[in-house]
Amino acid sequence: MQNEAYVVETVSVDSAMLYFKEIICEEVLDQVQHAYLALKTLEYIIDLTPSYNSILIQYDINYYNHLSIKEAVLKQVSEYREITAEKSHKLIEIPVDYSKGIDLERVAETNNISTEEVIDTHTQTTYRVYAIGFMVGFAYLAKVDDTIATPRLSTPRDKIPKGSVAIADTQTAIYPQDSAGGWNILGHTDFDDFSSFEIGDRVRFERI
Amino acid sequence: MTGFEVLAGGLLTMIQDLGRQGYTHLGITNSGAMDEYAYRWSQKLLDNHEGNALEILLSGLKLKATASTTLAVCGADLDFRINDEKQPIWQTHHIHEGDIISFHQQTKGLRAYLAVKDGFNVEKVYDSYAATLKEGIGQKLSKGDFLAFTPTQVKETRHVPEKFIPKYPKHFTLHILLSYQHRFFSDEQKEKFFNTDYELTPQISRMGYKLKGACITPSKGGIISEGITFGAVQIPQDGQPIILLKERQTIGGYPKIGSVLPSDCFKLAQLPIGSTVRFREIDIEDAEKEMKGFYDFFKS
């Protein structure tokens, strides 16, 4: 990895942020994942929060200060050579019942295509996990094909049922629990292993 | 089983500790005691290691002991009583089978911590006792619950020295490290930010404190979602700062101007609606010195 591809900044008294290029793409995602694996083996790290193009690093201030953590992070990331097994991003297949997609029609109308085309397009892409957050086990999957991209509802719903498969702009996700939310619901899945999602994983949706 | 029978759960009472670390990559927040200063004193008074405590918000909690123990109450003054007699806080008390513990009225601060010797016997979830209601971890106490502890017979009473007991003023200064997207805020915006007395709105929770005052506008309204540290000051579209605390979302996409020193966040946790705060910049060396001092104090 080129050194210019990332920078470490102080964000709080005990946390630093490793920033990559400010863009959402698979190349940056792979860099984030590489660095995440590298930092997992660094000692005196309390918490790591990876996201699209960054990793928040909380460290023990009895061991590092704001300068020594930067050095340690840069060294660790540049010297780390991943083990092949770790690099193979696992593939998770999600069975989806698209007949439960209460927003299918709207997504089709918004994009001037048929609901069948929406389903075909949604199932044809292999997505990657770019981030996990918002709620426990909520994996942000991208990138949804532009031909079905649809903005969030202007007024979020009070309750979206657990297992709802939904899209917002060019992202897709599965609601890991009942929640309020403004994403467009395309279907429903009985998939329940939300803690298995890791940054970088590949995800495919299958019509049932 | 010995412990407390819950006669009334109060407004919001739950088990907390120093929080849950190492799971933010799954979207699981840290949680933990909102005021670590008071919490750590409750543990120090009892020589508890890796213990836990009840975090009691305002009034209404009522417990009946089914065995003897030594307990400590630190933090907000919520009119703490044993068998309906008012008792001092920031110290230990020995209680016996049949004693009634209650909290009646808030007079100073918001949150009190009630710890028992060796902690309550509850299960850890993801390595921590801390309840996070929105994640379905733990629960708020309600009438009929039972809180188990192992009986103890320690007689010695310990006090927090007077000089270490906070006064909980209704206005104070929050030290902030400029970081994150602070470059999105012009000198003019920063000047406004540092010269405003911000008021605490009713939207204050374990997740964060929403402030009201001069509107701050960043040059860009959104960023690619990234990890949020404890004390981060987020500026959403309405320009009113939110200080993100123990149950903050793990990642988010609003610009942040910096992060408040953790020890000041602990004080903030005791500040009621309508109080005011002002921000003052702190540099990283001073922030490190301050927090190392804080943790070292409780280590001994």
C-alpha cells in the first residue's frame, strides 16, 4: 500500500482516525480491510471502528500518546502482510421473498422500469459490506445499480419489521431488528445471522 | 437467593459499569456509566474491581434488602433514605435484612450510583454489565424485579473526602479538542461557537445532549459516515451542537467540530435541562495530562 493513501489524525484524547481517500469504492474498502486486520494485532488498542474510508482507533493512553499512536499505526499498517485465508472475503447468500416488498412498485415507478426488472437488478449484483452501524448488525451494502437507486422516503416509517431488505440511494441493507427507518423495502428475509457480517464481506440476494 | 426486591423501579434505573469495549465494529455501542467520576468513587469506596452499580436517574427507586451488605451511593443528591431516614451520600452504609432503600427527590445532579460490595450478581453480555436498552441488552428496573448480591458483613464506613465531592454548578466550561472536521468551520463560525452560552435542551439522554444557542454552519453538511468517539460534538443541519455520549451511534455522517474532554462529559451527565455550558479549546498535551491524572487517581 502506498503511504500517501492514508493519514492518521488525532480526534480525541484517546482516539485517532486512520483516513483513506475520500471516496466510496472497492479499492478503498480493500485498503480499510487490510488496515483493520493489521490493527487488530496491535497491542493496547481498546476499540476499532471501521467504516467506508476510515478506521476509528481508541487506544490505552497509559501506553500511547497522540504522537506514538500515529507512528505505531503507520508502521503496523505498512508492514502487515495478510494471511491468504483472511483475505478471501466470505460470501453470504440471503434468500429474499420479494412478494413482501411494499415499496417495489414505487422503486419501479421512480426508475421507469418494471418490478421484475427491479428484482432482477437487485439480485444480479454482488455487494460488499462497507460499514456496520446505525444499529447492531446493520450492514451497509453497496453498490446498488444506478438503474434502481431510489432516495429514502421523505417521512420515515415508525416501524420497519426485522428482516426487511431495503435500498436507499445506491445502498442496500437488511434490518436486523424492528426499527424506525426510511429505506425502500424490496422484500423480506428469514436470514438471522447478523453478527456474521464483517467489513469487506460479499453479499448476494437470491429470490425465493 | 439474597439481594434487593424492587418495590419501585423509579424513572430510569439500570445496571452500568465502565462500558463495553471492542464491539463497535458490530455496531454495538460502548454504553456504561454516564458519570464515571461518581461511578468510580462508588467502586473505590467498596474496593470493587470490575464491579457494577445501579445508575439511578432522578427519583422513585425503592428497594428492600433480603440480606446484609455494605453499599455506597455517589453522584446526584436524590434524597437518599434508609427506612425513610435521610442519609448522607458519597459514603458507604451497612444495611440489614428488611431495610428499605429509597430515592425521593432530585436536589442536585441527575444521576446517582448505588453499588454494593462485590457488585450485583448479573450476567455479562459482550464482556460488560452495562445495559443498553435500545440494543435489548439489560433492562430498566421495575417493580417485582430481584437484584441478587452476595451478603457481606463489612462494618467499616468509608467517606469520600469533602474536597472531592462535586458541587454540580448549573453553568460550566467544557474543554474541547478541535479535531475531526473542524476545518469545515470558518474562524467566524468558531468564534461564534466559543462565545456562546449554550443551553441544554430537553433532548438529553444517554445517547447525547442536544444544545441550543448560536447556530454554527459548516462549509459542508455531510461526510462519509465514520466512527464517533465519546464526547464528539456533532453539528447537524439545524446548526445546533449535539455532544455524543455513552450510547452514541457507532458511526455517523454529520460534521464534527471536535471532542469534549471525557472528564467534562462526566460532569455534563449531571447537568439538568436549562443549564448552560460554554466551550473552551484545550490542546492535546493538556488533555492527555488531565485524563491520565483522572485515571491514575482511581487506580491507587
